[in-house]
Amino acid sequence: MLLRLGALCLLAIAAAQEPPAQPPSWYRPVHGVHLTGWGAGSPKVRRTFVREMKAAGLNAVVIALKEYDGYMFVRGVPLAHETGAFVNAIPDLPACVRDFREAGIYAIARIVLFKDNHLARRRPDLAVRQSGGGIWTNAKGVAWVDPYRRELWDYNLDIAVRAAEAGFDEIQFDYVRFPTDGRLSAARYSKPNNQATRIETVAGFLAKAKRELGPTGVFLAADVFGYTAFNENDTDIGQRIEEMAPHLDYISPMVYPSGYHRGIPGFRNPVEHPYEIVRESVRLIRKRSTHATVQVRPWIQDFRDYAFDRRIFGVKEIRAQMRGADEAGGAGWMLWNPRNDYTAEALRSKPVVARTPDS
């Protein structure tokens, strides 16, 4: 695993077009990056990572505790041990969290929910099924588990509670939704699948999470598609801001310009307008969640465009997204690069490299 952290410098922020509302007392702006469970599990790597983060002006880390393949790194969860999902990538989870928190770094645990290829194949009774029998898979052959099944809610909340007890500041649920690609018409669930039941399921899970995680004092977040800001329906995946917001402390829309295939009103070529894409997405989600105390903290793009002109997203584009998030009243931002290879060059003159012991 190669992780390069360079300088991530914000330009001076202009006055927002819509002044942010007064933040609640627990508000903390986050400037963070994602770290794999394998990287976090090595004391040498994470201590080096802490030094490099602080030098780069970052104050938060998002650690993967359960990935979309279904493998997870939290010890003691019965279903994970029964199915072989547990991998000892982080041998001492409390020590891992402590290293970050003692350095003043906000620690977020990322848990992927319903895109779970391993569990779906080990427990077909919990999987999304095909109309003709067998396990349904998406366009890439990845299996999903059925979001309607309460056993899956309990399984993922077991992981989340243990992560909170290990000392994480925040639990961030990813893939808290239904599938988006593949032969969706052939997918069969344990309940009738329509907009009403999808919205009820996603909001119901988050409500249960809030009840069970509340006593631990941990904050609760969920990743959502960027288009949820613009769509009045559930985007066909169960995500609608109005129903999700009351159960969350943070909403984290994935506002990567490359993900907006149809653009947004007024800006048809999204990769040409990273500032506007992020600003409008954050602004609209904030507007639609004014009935709740939730804050909006987006994931922004730090990887080569994959949908339009294949351009590299560099300092100019990254700063534009940061500025868009800040001017719209966002609670900071998090950088996403699937290879943990982050671009930057303002806070440090040289890239910072953190390697695993065997790299």
C-alpha cells in the first residue's frame, strides 16, 4: 500500500452566497482522508501516517473497518467469525484508535453495509436473489445482501457498536442503499421492492442505529449519492435526504464531478465545473435537511476522471471542490482516492510517503 500525502492548501474563502446556519455545539470541521484497514493495523504505518497528516494540515482519518467485499476487521462479531468474514488486519483496534486520537486526529470508522459479496455467498438466504433462482449479482459480478433483512441490520450494528467502544469518534455507514447496476428487474427481495419500502428501510436502519449507538456517544454519518441533492425521489436506492437527516449527525454526499453523468442544472459538463458541482450539491442537501441538526460534509474527488475526458484531478480541481464545500456551508470535506494516493502541493513542498512493512 502506497499512500502519498502532500500539501492540501485551501485558498482564501469568499463570503458564501447563503450564510451557513449557526452550527451545533458538537460541530467540528473535518479535513480528512481515507485509510485502509491494513494500513491502519500496522503501528509503524499509522504512526508515520499521523505525523504526515499533521504536517499536511489534516485533522481526520476515515478507517475502513468493513469493505464492500464483505471482509471486516472488528474482532468478536459472531456472524463474521461463523462465515469467515473476519480478517485480523487490525490486531489491536483500541490501540489503533488511540494513536490517532492522542495526536488530536478525529477518528471515523467506515462500515460498508449492503454491498457484501462474501456474506451473500456464504449465506445465500440473506442475499438478493435472482428471479429464476440463485444469487443476484451486479454488472461486475458482485453479490449484495438484502437490505430488508433485519439480521443484516443487527450484524452491521454489532460491528458499529464494537467500533464505538474501541474509541472511534464517528461511525460512517457506506452503501446504505439498494443496488444501482446490473439486471435490477431480475433482483428479488424478501419484501416488495418499491420507493416507499426502500425509503422506509434505509431510514429505519438509521433510526435503529441512532438508538443503539446513542449511548456510546459516537457521532453517526452516512454516505449518499451526490444526485440525492437534486432528486425528489429516492434515486431508486432508498436514499432521500428528508427521511435520512433526522437520524444522522453528518451526511456525506459523494460529490465527485465524475459521478454526475447528466451534469446538474446549468452545468452539463461536470468535470469542467468542480466548484459548482460541489457547491450546489452541498447547498441543496443543507436546504433539504433544515428540519434536522445534521451537518453536510462531502467526499470530494482526488482521482483521474473515469467518465468523461479522463483528465487528472489536480490541485486546481481539488481546491475548487474544497472552496465549493466551504462556501455552501459544509462541515469540512474528505478526499477520496481508491488507491490512497492523494494529490497536494501547497502545505508541503514534497510528497510524503507512508509504506506498509512489506512494500
